[in-house]
Amino acid sequence: MADDRTHVIRTDIPHSARIWNYWMGGKENYDIDRVVGDASAQIYPDITTMAQQSRQFLIRAVRYVAREEGLRQFLDIGTGLPTMQNTHEVAQGAAPESKVVYVDNDPLVLTHARALLVNTTREGVTTYIDADFTDPDRIIADANNILNFDKPVAVMFMGVLGHVATYDDARRIVATVMDAVPSGSYLICYDGTTDDQGYVDLCEEYTKSGGAPYHPRTRAEVAGYFDGLEMVEPGFVSISRWRPADTEVGAVREIGAFCAVARKP
């Protein structure tokens, strides 16, 4: 759980979680985040759509594994700032007894987690771990105090793995966590890809702004996070095309962020 490290919230340096919150219409951001967010949207206008569609994917994926696959444990790694329809709200809405563990090490995220990431049901458990997602062994050790690793866990990496400098290290992080959970667990993951040059340019400009670098991967590399797992239909697709709601009108436009939900055999 939270340790004794002192966190300092920097309001003069943009932060990806706060910028993402801004793109999603949230209020937990500062002037520097809005300036960089607006400049980024000029480079890649689809980024706001990507942010909004990523949350819709989260909602659909969490609801799917809770309702249709019967999972009751969720480990959301690199959760970011609370906005609307957070993981615990979706999971406990589908299955009131669900346990949800959030993982992040950003001070602003943790401040809001304490205030907002609370149970939506009496039966459920909602808590957070103050840890860097690049330290999967610590995450596993801390989460094991809350979740039962003898039963399936839904592991979530939602648009965060680009913060890992090398692809091999990102693969190692995912594999380490998935190795720790039992058969019947699921990986829910998405990330932006190099398919769209505008997104690549945005990531390069964001690094110049002083924010933590984000390294977009190829579509094949993102798909590689699911190696050894069994993808459920429709497989590895753009986030906008993973089981879109029947109420959506017209053709679903592909976005340069790809995802899957996959079961550990």
C-alpha cells in the first residue's frame, strides 16, 4: 500500500494523466496541461476522440468480463485520474461483490483516489496501491494482500505501456503480471500505435514540452502483449471497433489505438 515517499505535485510541467483528463472533459488539470492538450489536438485532432473512445472500450470490456465471464477481481494498472465510469463503478455495477485494485504513483491521482475511488456497493472492495507500474513484482506483492490470486483476475493496462522506454521491458511487465495470475484470468489492454503519423508527431512534441516521454509502438508490437493468450471476439481491433454498442448509428470509424481482451489458458 502507500509508503512514506513524499510526492510533490508539479503544476509547471505537463502530465499525461491530467492532459488525458482534460481531453475527456474532466476538471482535474492545470493551465500547463490545457495548453499542451490544446497544442496536441492541433497536431492530432483525433486525440480527443481517442481519449473518449478509450473510456468507452474500458466500460465495454470490464462489463464483458464481469457479466459474461464471471470475473470478480480487477487489477487496473496505471489507472490515471478518476473521471466518469471508472473501473470499480462499471465492475460493481455489473457484479456488486467485485474487488477492484487501482495502481498508480502520481500524487494527484492518489489524492483523488482517496476521495473518489470508493465502493459503489456494500459487498465490493475498492482500493489503490501507490506503486510504479514498471515494478510489477511490487504490484503483485501488494495486490496479493487484497485479491485472491488463486482465482481469476482481470489485469488492465489502459494506454500506459508507451511510458516504458523499451518494448522488451513493456513486454516483461505485462508477462510478469500475467504469469502471477491463474488460468481463466484476462488481459484488457489498449495503446496508441504508429499507424497514424499524426499520433507519432504528437508524442514527439509532448516529449519536447517536458512531459514524460511516450513511445508509440507498431500495431504488431501492441498485439504482442497478448502472446500466449486467447483473444475473445472480435480479436485485436481498433478501440472503437471492440464490441461497439448496438445503439451506435452508422459505420464505426477506426482510430489509431488498438486493443484486445484475452483469456489466460
